[in-house]
Amino acid sequence: MDIEGFRGLLTERGRAALAEAAGSDVGEDALLATASRLRGRYPAELVNAALTQVRLRERARAKFGDDAARMFFTPAGLEQSTRAPVAAHRARRFAESVTGTVLELGCGVGGDLLARGRAGLGGTGVELDPLTAEVARANVAAFGLDASVRVREGDATRADPAGHGAVFADPGRRTARGRVFDPRSYEPPLDTVLALAGRAPAACVKVAPGIPHEAVPDGAEAEWVSAGGEVKEAALWLGGLAGDVRRRATLIDGGAVRTLVPDPGLGDPPVRGWGRYLYEPDGAVIRAHLVAEVAAAVGGGLADPRIAYVTSDAPVETPFAAGYEIEDVLPFSLKRLKAELRRRGVGALTVKKRGSALDVDQVRRDLGYARRAPRGAPPLTLLLTRVGDAPVALLATPLRRSPAADSKDLP
């Protein structure tokens, strides 16, 4: 899709084609028939652009929910865009601390622009790619934010933060060869972005979750964010937006936002034998090096000091870890596991691992659980790990969380 083809979607006829495409079957089996029918009413280029947008919007629902139906995307822009709940959380932090407008360097399709605009913060997004900049403008207009939020095409590294209350930057972390993990290979490189951000009173830079702790600049706060149980991104908060801690883990689930920060009184978590319960810290907690805080919260320790499985003798509800009741701890042996699962009459088997090189899917197949479980058979979770050099298999059942714990909104 080129820029002229996209602009065609913003015309009256283009919107009609888009609406008709949205009401059609665009699945793989029906796509050719749908395209052929629409081409009888609209130009082929317009039909192609409309079908591309409809299919991108369907994919975008996972990130933007119902808003996706009003938005426009490019494939690369959708891939790098922030999930709406994460962008809303970040926008709240901006709104609480920033006076004035926000300059966004590398605004993509405008997901963060929209979130800040809805939070009452105006500003300017700078985007190098002409098509992506056009898409971002269309999204700003679609939500009626064009009076306070604007997008301009340009090189973010040449943007001047002067006159803005804060900077937000989202450097590219994907190339034709895949994801980029080295901050020096971001586009622009992280050092370049930080130098620009440092010229504003406050700033936030979105980075990959795997950023090394030593790459976090002095005085910055690093925040690892998990949404729906999966680590999605990390952000560096600078200047007036940095909190009082150097690192934090933030969990977003539905409307609840929960944050865990370091306890300065804690050292490394204790090492102990397996208790009756196991806690699997959220990935954001692990990335933020806050496993000791979870261990202290549940009164537990680590079975192996290098592996983030916490074990304790009591069931404790915490939003920062999934809890399990351990039914058995066995030396890893496929033959013995298969016999034990058969003896128990286990139905659905969930296999998880941490500190194990085994392939989870292969283990399921080897244990005879590649197919759907029989109805009525009890489920079980198999956790593969090790203590020292010894591989271990734990048979466990998830702890049920109370509704009050699920809905509680922690600071």
C-alpha cells in the first residue's frame, strides 16, 4: 500500500469501500471472491487498500480492542505499536507530571499520541516514513484530537525538544531480519535517543524488555510492563518523569494496574528445600530483578538460587506470581512421569518450564498428551526445572485466586 492508495481511503468513496469491505468475509478462503465482488464497484487499488486495512484492523483488536475498528495501520506500524492499556498507563504518568506539550520521536501509527491526547496532553509526533506519518494523522483525526495533537514527517534525530514539557521516544527495534536486541542497533540508536531526550525537562524512552540493567542510565527509572500475564515492553523514565526508584515491575490486567518496587531492606532470597507451594513470578518481576520481593511476600525462598521459582509452606495470594500447590516432586524421567500420570488418570496437562532445556511441546507428545484430554479427567500442571544440575519435575495444581484479589487495584 502506497501513500496515494492510503489517501484514497480517506475520501468519501474510500470510506464507502472500507465500510463494505469491513462487512464482508475477508478470511483466506473467501478473500479472492470478496475482492472480485468489490472490484465490480470500486477501483482495484482502492479495494486492495480497503481489504488490507480491514485485515490489519482484525489483527489490531488484540492490541487496541474496539478502537481498532476506527484506526488505520501499516503492517510494521501495527507490529511496533503499544498495546492500548499500556499506552493508557504511560499516558497517565505523563499527565500526572508534565506541564505543557509532549514531543514524540518516532510516533509510528500514533497509538501513544492517541493515549496522551485522551489524557488531556497535546503535542507533536515526528515520523520519518511518509506513509506511516499519514496513517498517524488519520488516526488523530479519527478520534477528534487534531486540535491538540499534530503529526509531522521528519527525521526524529533532528527534532528540537525546546518548548515542550517532555519527550517520548519509541526507537525502531525491528529490521528485515527480525527483532533487534542490542540498544546500539535501535533506529535511532539508544544513545542518540537518550541524548535528545536529555534536552527536555522530562522524558520516557520505550525499549525492549531484554534491555540489560547496565544499559539503564544513571538517574533513570526502568519499568518493565506486563499485560495479560506477558511481558510486553520496558520504558526508561528520565528527568521529571523518573520516580524515586531505579526499577519497577508493572502488571496490567483489565482495569487493574499493580506495581512492585524494590524493598531496600531485602538481600538475596533464601535458598531452601521444596515446600508445599510454588510461586512463579511474573516475567516483568523477573526482568526487574524483584524476585526477592515476591519471596518475602509469600514467606518463601528459592529451591535453586539461579532459577526464579519461589517455594513456601503457605498459600499466599499475590498478583505478582502465579501460585501452585505441589503434589509431588520427582527426578525427571519420562518413563516414570508417564506411569505416574497414567496412575493419577490425569486429563489436561499443562507443561511449563524454567531453567530447563527441554522442549515443552515434545515433552507433551512423549507423555502422550498431544491430543485433547478426555472429558471429566482431572487437570494437572507439570513444571520442569532443576536444582543444581539435577533435573526435577513437579506435579502441581494452580491455586485459585479469590475474586477480591483479582479485582483489587494496588498502588
